[in-house]
Amino acid sequence: MGLKNKILLLSKISLPKFVWYNFFSRKVERHGKGYLIPYRYSVLDIARGAKIILHDGSFAINYFAPRHSKSEAHVRLDKNSVLEIDESTTMYFSASIELKPDAKIFIGSAAINCFTRIVAAKSITIGHGVLIAPEVIMLDYDFHDILDENGVPTNPPRPIVIGDHVWLTSKCTVIRGSKIGDGSVISANSVVSGKIRGGVLAIGNPAKPVLEVSWNA
């Protein structure tokens, strides 16, 4: 990226939010060299007891919005939830991350593209070097209970685990209880509803491995 573009991006940072969250707010903990970088029109809603933990990488929110756009990116943490970022992670414009009460999301390092939605009611773990394309949906619960004849929920939240160097391509969906191994690629419009081993291209609903692959970012 050229110097001109770097200057342009820096000019779009919300300086009051940057100063507040990095140096004054108790809702953001910095344990390394990372910073929370809120670009203009980023929306952060962090409830009591919730926190964002940053290690050696920064977390950029509402990155690279179109010029003159008022597109928002949303990060919402309900009470006692934790969003932990290990290395540099970028969240593009119009994307959203939401944590329900007591939920946890860990991100090693990732690019989270526009219009993606990530919602955790229990636990989502995203590894290092993960690419998340536009309009991906990742949900570890179903929003509403499905009850058996005794009134017991049959679809409780279940953790999602995404390995390192995984590529989730456009409009794919990852649902509760899913696990994707290191180096795999999930094809566009596919639905992951179980375990995908590492190093494969998976396609379909439900997504199934079709061949072994390797890929470069």
C-alpha cells in the first residue's frame, strides 16, 4: 500500500474513539502491542462485565469503507462476554460481530470481509491467517429453541472451531458444532454443519470434501 493510501486510511480513524478505548476504557485490555482501531462509523456496544482483549495485533473495525460512504461495522458484546484478538485482525465495512451473555470469541488473525456476520452464544474460535469472504454467516446457535415432547431444547449452542489458514469463501455458512481443519477452503454458498478435515476443498449443503488442496493468500 502506497504512502498516499496509508495517509488516507489514517485520516478515516475516529480519533476520539481510538483514544478512549485504547487508553481510558476498562472494557478494552491491551496485553501487547495491539491497538483497537475504530474507523469512522464503527459502532461498539460493550456491556457491563464484557471486554475486548488485544495481544500483539491490532483490531481494525469498519476498515476500507467506500469514499463518502456512511457504512457501519458493528461490534456488540453482551454482559460478561469476551472477544480476544491475538494478532492483526481486520473487520471490513458493514460486517458485524455479536456476542451473547457469557459468550467467547477468540481470533488468532483474520480478514473479515464486508457484510459478514459472526454471532456467538457459547464459543467461536478462529485460527491464524483466516480469510473470511463477503456475506459469510457464522452462528454457534439457532436463535430459537426447538423443543422435544418434554419441552427440552434439542438445539443448544455448540462451539465452532476454525483452524489456521482457512478460507471461507463468499456466502458460505458455518453453523453450531462445526469444526474446520487447518488449510481447508469452503466453497461459495456451502453450509458447514459438521467436521471438515484439514487441507481440503469442501462444497455443498452439507459441505463435503471433494479434493485435497493447498492455497496461498
